[in-house]
Amino acid sequence: MDVALLVQYGPAILSGLLMTVQVCVLAGILAVSLALPVSLAVSSPLWLLRVAARTYIEIMRGTPVLIVLFLLYYGGPSIGVRLDALPAGVLGLGCYGAAFFAEIFRAGFQSIPKGQIEAARMVGMTNLQIMRQIKVPQMLALILPPGTNQFIILVKESALLSIITVAELTKTATQMANETFAVVEPYLVIALLYWLFIEIIAQTAAKIEERIRWQG
Amino acid sequence: MSARTAEPMPAGAQSGMTARPPEAKPALQPMIVAKGLRKSFGARQVLHDVDLTVLPSEVVCIIGPSGSGKSTVLRCLAFLERYDDGTVHIEGDLLGYHEVGSRRMPASDRRVDQVRASLGMVFQHFHLWPHMTALANVTTALRVVKRMPRTEAEAQGRAMLAKVGLADRADAYPAALSGGQKQRVAIARALAMQPKAMLFDEPTSALDPELVGEVLAVMKHLAAEGMTMVVVTHEMGFAAHVADRVVFMDAGRIIEQGPPSELFSNPKSERLQQFLATWRERSL
Ligand SMILES: Nc1ncnc2c1ncn2[C@@H]1O[C@H](COP(=O)(O)OP(=O)(O)OP(=O)(O)O)[C@@H](O)[C@H]1O
Ligand SMILES: [Mg+2]
């Protein structure tokens, strides 16, 4: 293990880590905020919305994320969409993750017993109030474990952004390996950093789960 | 057809120049009037021309074998189930539909909520909201539907919990409550909205036998206070002692109804005789 090498590349690795965190947070926010309307559309009474949402989910589920990224970054310009690597990466990762989060949300909505909704109707709540007071708070608790998993998957997928030249952790390590011919050090270090990042996410989720007192 | 005609007109009320103005309400307007209710699930008709009138402060118990349509009637009265034919009037207002000429159109959600506001409902399986404390279960609708300030809502919520004997459990989550306590919170939740009538669908059927009494006691108290109640129940003792009228249903029809003393001691239809005989055998 060449420690001097790590010291030399320390700043680059750190900035790669920050880029990975940034990409994951942005893509995560995008995925979740896109997933909510998609999950609602899937069970919408409107035929068109239902089909559109279903199609979106099926396409994303059936495509490797790398292809989505390639299409966006390299294929985008041919239809007039010219994106820098970072926005293309965040967009691709976010839109891809949204399909999976949407399925998690849908399952969450469905697992709220119909009787609870009827009870809310009987005390006069509107659909919006039922959503806000009854469905969403319970759903958040229900989707926390699978949602955490999905976010961890997204963190791992973010390594693919190195291929479309985003200077995140994996890209930094590859560059380091190319320049120094060291293989073990760069990849071992970033493996450790990915693990650390994911561990923090998992622990945070566990803490939140503990604080949800109502689950019997 | 005007909603008011649900109330029988006094003879001669419609003749002469001094017809009653349409907004005048008769002295004892029925709370709930269901007429000719029909309901099918798919091809299966589960309600056949059900007529039921409930007067203010009346306690009506609906009994009958499993699958006879008791819950469906109750759910139609609350429009949790859309009835196919017939009418339900709540204090003279048509529930769930509005009439355009001779055609009838589904009423808007808002209109349904408006008419339904005089009804409270208690379910067999409580259906408390598990992510809220007992107090929040009672106060949420006060705050978001009636837009009551939090402190006021909580004062009222605590009063309601006290009424069902649960003042000390206000901060407990449903998961920490016994079945009987859950059902009493559910009753408090419905009462908080100050309904004029309460509908109960087998409120004690999901409870351990030793917890049935505490819920029935709350219901008896409500009845004594003059609450209008429609109670689907298998508790014959409750029906016998508390009901003003007992309605016996079988196969989607009302077979017989009357004061409990009459119905239980002198059942006219064979089906009710059978039903009561089976019940007596089982409770020996
Ligand atoms: N949502 C539904 N879809 C299809 N069929 C239904 C539905 N709800 C009720 N039914 C059927 O309608 C009939 C009447 O049911 P209902 O629940 O009103 O009976 P009940 O008298 O309340 O019975 P129980 O004493 O078991 O509660 C039954 O045959 C039932 O299977
Ligand atoms: Mg029933």
C-alpha cells in the first residue's frame, strides 16, 4: 500500500467524493419528486395517465441505466438536447430511479387500509386532506426501508457517471490508476468511501425508523 | 320529486291558497329516509327495495344472518357505497345524487360531504389512523375540516375522550390500546364532529368478549342522551334493551321490523323465528 500516493491524490479523491455526494443527493431529490406524481398516475382513474405512467416505468425498468445515460449524453444532441455531463448524469440517474421509487410509493399507497380512508371521508375530509393527513405520513414510514435500499442502489449506480466524464469518485480513481499504474490503492480507497457513504445513509434511516413511535 | 315529500304530508296541506312554503320543515322530520334502495355487486343484487326511516333520537338495531346485507344498507346510508336505485335522504337532503329534471346525476364530492356531515360512523375494525395519537385521531378533522385552532380542537378532543372514559389515554398511539379502547376512540372521533346521527357497523364484533361491555356502555349512554343511532349488531341483549326498533334483514330484504319486545317475543316470519332459535341455541 503506497501511502504517499494516497496523500498526493487526497484532494482529488475528496473532491470526487463531494461530487458523488452531490450527484446522489440531486438525483435522489429528482427521483423522489418525479416518482410521487408517477405513482399517483399509475392508479389514476384517467386512462391516458395510467398508460403513460406504466409505459414510463416499464421502459426504465427494462433498460440498463448506462444506456439511459448514453442516450441522454451522447444521443441528446441529435434531438437538440445538449447537456453537460453533470446535468445529464443527474437527470439520467434521477429519471431512472424515479421509476423504481414510483413502484415503492405505489405499494405504500396500496398498503393503507381502505377503511382508514372511509373513516376520514366520514369526518368530512377532502381527497387532498386525506392525502396530506392520512396517506402520505403513513406512506413515508412504510417506504422508508425499501426507499433507503433504492437510494443505496442509486449511490452505486452513480459510479457509471464516470463513463460520461463526470468527475466523481470512480472517475477520480480511474484517472489515478491511469496516471500512476497503481490499481489496488485507488479502487480500495474509493470502495471504502462508498461503503462509508452508504453506511451513513443506512444508519440515518435506522435512526429515523426508531423515531417513528407509532408502529406497533 | 322534492325531498320534502319524504315526510308524509298532513291531509289537505297541499290544497287551498295557503300551501306550506317549501322551506318550512315539519315538526318531526325524519333524520334518515331510505326508499327503494337497490344495490348490486356485479351481477349479484344484494339489496332489494329496502325502505328504512329513522326518526330523530330513535335507536334502530339491524339484525340478520351473515351476508344478508346489513353492512351494505348502512354503507349506502353513509354513501360509502353507491346505491344503484332508490333514494337516501338525510334530514330531507338527497344523498349522493342530485336531480336534474327527471334524470339523476352523481353529486359532487363536496355536496356528498355536506349532506353526510350530519352522520358519524363507527366500523367493526375501528379504522383508527395508526400514525396519530388517540387525541390526534379525534382532533384532526376538527382542525382541518372545521378549521378550529389547535388549542380549541384539543380541548374539545379531550372532552370527547373523557366522554368515552379515555381521558388518560389521550397521548397513546392506537397500537398501544386494547380493542375496546380503540373502538371508544373511534366513537369519540365520530362524536367530535357533532353528528346528528351515528351509524355503527357491528362495533363489538371484533372485540374479545370481556371488552364488549365497555363499548356497549358508551353506546347506551349515547342513546340515553338522545343520539339518533342505527346499529348493525349481533348483540341481542343490546338490541332488546336499548333499541326503539329492531329491523330484521335476510337475503337483501327487510323481512320484519318493530319494537324489540314484540319482535323478539312474537316473531311473525319463519325466517326470524329460525334466526332467533339459532341464536338462542348458540348462546346457551
Ligand atoms: N365490495 C363487495 N363486493 C362484492 N360483494 C360484496 C361486497 N360487499 C358485500 N358483498 C356481498 O354482499 C352481500 C351482503 O354483504 P354485507 O356485508 O352487507 O352483509 P352483512 O349482513 O353485513 O354480513 P355480516 O354479518 O357477515 O357482516 C354478501 O353476499 C357479500 O358477499
Ligand atoms: Mg357486515
